[in-house]
Amino acid sequence: MEKKWWKEAVVYQIYPRSFYDSNGDGIGDIRGIIVKLDYLKELGVDVVWLSPVYKSPNDDNGYDISDYREIMDEFGTMEDWEEMLEEMHKRGIKLVMDLVVNHTSDEHPWFIESRKSKDNPYRDYYIWRPGKDGKEPNNWESIFSGSAWEYDDTTEEYYLHLFSKKQPDLNWENPKVRREVYDIMKFWLDKGVDGFRMDVINMISKVPELPDGKPQEGKKYASGSKYFMNGPRVHEFLQEMNREVLSKYDIMTVGETPGVTPKEGILYTDPSRHELNMVFQFEHVDLGSGPGGKWDIRPWSLADLKKTMTKWQKELEGKGWNSLYLNNHDQPRAVSRFGDDGKYRVESAKMLATFLHMMQGTPYIYQGEEIGMTNVRFPSIEYYRDIETLNMYKECVEEYGEDPQKVMEKIYYKGRDNARTPMQWDDSENAGFTTGTPWIPVNPNYKEINVKEALADPNSVFHYYKKLIQLRKQHDIIVYGTYDLILEDDPYIYAYTRTLGNEKLIVITNFSEKTPVFRLPDDITYKTKELLISNYDVDETEELKEIRLRPWEARVYKIRLS
């Protein structure tokens, strides 16, 4: 397997608004990131993926961009950004920027021109259509609820917005649009960035006829996803992007691709196809979503998680590359979602980290994950800031008459603001995030869960992550070994092996507070064994054949086969 720096790297995602506020206005900023770079150096990460810091009216927290070549005032200046990049590079940390080019803000100069008249030179930069029978051009539902179309009085036509109405979709069929995007990419790459995370990049190509979707019973709008996810020309566009831009730099690229299967994942990531290095797939974080989508919450099982993770590990093996994540700025906190954020918070946070970091792929840590930050339960909807959450609440409660408390429970479980509460630095007011009033309230558990506490405690989640990252640098098998699931039918234990040459890792994780017994399969024999990491004290002389696991226990052994 070809060795690459981005396969060996560990990535840390910063959501700048919530990371650290340097000037007391309640909003995290670029100077705040500079102040905390030594913390990231201490953790040992290789790459920072920075959520958008471009100029934006902030309808969707910076994912609605009005100027791709300027920095948002709240975050600082281009000089601050340049200093941040220089300071990262000094510490051996690379920077991956968020590339948001499925849509712009409606305040972007291109869109301001586009809506002026039907013959404006920028009209075709976006997707405009006349209405149909006095209604929208089709029945697609926006990902943020409501119609995916907005009527514009000036030209009496509708424009498409798969997200907020302030996020009109770009028309990638127009070669001028593509040229503009490539120029923006070159602008940042020439400044020295080390790659891009590409927001919903598999939505840039739409089926030209924009056909109606199939509505669910009682719903006004329908999902059009089969007509805009992995669309007809998406690979052609990405290969052109690679040819024109990506292939000219030694960078890392990861595409956010909701709805991809492993088969499609290979099309995006097979190096011989010259598209992207890896994708974020959603199958594992969509476990527990019913047919009605994200807010239609169902129980998930360990069997489903094993099936999903194993499918991606095996099908991409030798063909593409996986990105490994359990949470990000759009997902609830991993320890609340997949672990136990109460009694066994520390143990389960370490177990989840072990489970993920020992797989094949590039691991991503979302800010606060490394100290075991949890979901938040704010008392009412007034405390929430996320447009997706607020739209959903309004639609469910006002339009469909659902019980507000039941809707709040969905938000507690799945809402994006779970990930966006400020980073918990210490036990002082506002968790040391700001001296002002934070843009969103801090999770009240910051007194117990914070960086200061974690750094001081050698058994903290932080120090465990630090060790996992060091192990990755010391053992090629963690990066390049092949994955195989064992004990497939065990309802509590997720165990797998990684194999490289005559070495094998045995990864054992208990996804429960029960105490199941791990039994090593008979076909695995070994000459020597070494315990690499565990989240409990372990007697190293203990035989591997049979182990009674403690609640949420994780162990990784390295064995020599001959």
C-alpha cells in the first residue's frame, strides 16, 4: 500500500466560533486559536481542519459565504489568519480549510448580480426556474425544512437552495462557476494551506430536469436527494478540479458525502481515478435514524455498527481510504451518542477513541472530544442557535402540532448545538472560553469537565488520546494493517484484528456496562503478546484466551505470529 502523510496523520477539527475567544466579545476567533496552538501540539495532532472563517452574514454559522477571499470580521483579519498558519506550520501542524462551494450566501456579489435580471451575466451562476402551476418548480424539501425553492419578486422566478434560503445553490453546469471555484482554491493553496475539507461536495451535480421527489404521507415536500446526491456529472467535475488544481499541490482532500455507499466511496477515493483522498460517509452516524430522516429517532444496535464499520473497512481495502469520525460540528457528542455520558463517561470516551483510532483510515478528533465533552440539555428552545434545529422545532410544533417536550428530546439527542457549546478550558466562569457573554451558553458540566482538569490528571481522557496518537506514529500496523472483524455475533463486544506482515493487533472493546467474556478465536495463535493500551489497569501476564471485561473496557494487544 502506498504510504502518504495524510494516511498517517491525526486531524483535529476546530469550530472557531466555539473554540476560544481572545477579545471578550463572546465569539471564538483566530487569535484565540493562536493562543491555544501549544495545547494542540501537546495533544500531538498533525492537521487542523478549520470550519469556515470566510466573510459571511452567518445565517448558517459561516457555511453561507459572501466573500471567499476575506476573513469574517468577528474572527479577525487576514493578517491574523496568516499569523495562525505560520504558527501552526512552526509547530509541525498542517491546516485544512473548509471549502463550501455547493452554495454561496445570498449576499455574495455573484448572487446580488444574478437576481437583478434574467439576462444578467451572473444569472447562470445559480439555478433559477419559473414556477409550476403557481407553485415551486418542484416539490423538493430543503435539508433545513420547508421548500428548497425561494421565490424572487425581481424576476418572478425561483432559485434553488438545498439548505437555507440564504444559501442559493451554485450552478456547476456553468464552466465559469467552476473556473471561479478553482481560482478561489488556488488563492488559498498559494497562501500555504495544506488541503480542503469539501462541504457536501457530492451535491454539486443535479439531474438537469430536477424531477419531483416522492413525498411521505402527510408531508408537503419530498426528499429530492436521489436527484442531487452523487449526481450525473459529479465525478467529471471532481476529476476536472483535480486536474486543474489538486494535482499541482501535495495536499489532503476530504469530501463530505452524505448518502454514499462504499461502492460510490471508492469512485471518489480510488487514487487511480484522481478525485479525492477520502470521504466522510454518514452510514454509522445515521444509525438510529428512521425512514423520516435525522429526527425520526430509532434505537441502534452494536450489530448494526459492526456491520456498517466493517463494510466500509473491507470494501475500501486496497482501493480507497476511510476517514474515521464519531462526531463533528453537525453531530451530537460521541460519548453521549455511542457511550455513557454519566457514570462511565471517562471509560466509555476512552473506549470509543480506541475503537475508532485502531481502524484503517485517518482519524478525526472534534474539539472537546479529547476531554470527553458531552451533549447539553438546555431548558428551552430559546437557548438554541442552530438554524436546522430552530426550523425543525418551529415546523414540528407550529405546523404539525407536536408536543414541544417531545421535540426537545429529539434536540437533546441529535441537535447540532450539542457540538457547538463553547470549548471547556477551565472551571472559571464560562469555562474560560470568554470574558464576555458567550454566543451560545456553556454546558453547565464545565466545572468537572475541562482542559485544566484533564491536563492535571494523568488518567484523563486527554492523556489517553495523546497516547493513542503517539502509538499511531510508532506502529505502522495501526495505519496500514488490514482489518478483520472477530466475534461478529457478540451483542456487547466489538473486537477486530489488524494484520501487517507477521504482526497482528487484537482490538477488544466492550460497548456496554455489562461484564461480558472475551474469548480469543481458536484460529488466532501467537508467539508473543504486548499490551499497547487499555482504559483500565491490566495484569500484563493475563492470558489472552479468555478475558472478563469491565464496563466499557478497551484493550489493544500486539501479537507476533511467528
